[in-house]
Amino acid sequence: MATKAAAYRAGFNDCVRDVMAYVSAYNVTDVSRINNLSDHLHLSLFDISRLNPKEGTASAARTAKHVL
């Protein structure tokens, strides 16, 4: 199970990078929308990480914030 969770997080982080690159490429200037999107993605990963406490919730949450 740990391997599946780690693979999911890695895929999620890749997706977050792609989303943020897309937003950046189109010069989105509405900072509140960017912040809302960033917060949503961060909280989504945090919620998923809570389901697997043995996987290191704190490190997963830091990873999401670092990606964004």
C-alpha cells in the first residue's frame, strides 16, 4: 500500500506542476484565483495524506506547498 500511495503523490505533484505551469504560461494576473487554486491543491494533497498517516502527512503537505 505504501508504494501505491507514494506513486499517487508523485503523480499528484506532477499534475500540480503542470497546472501551475499552464496558469503561468497564460499570464494569469488574478492573484486571488492563483492563490485559491494553490490552496485547493495543497489541501487536497493534505486530505489524501491524512488517509495514509504512515506515509508521512507532514512531509507530503510540505511537498505540495513546495511544488506550488
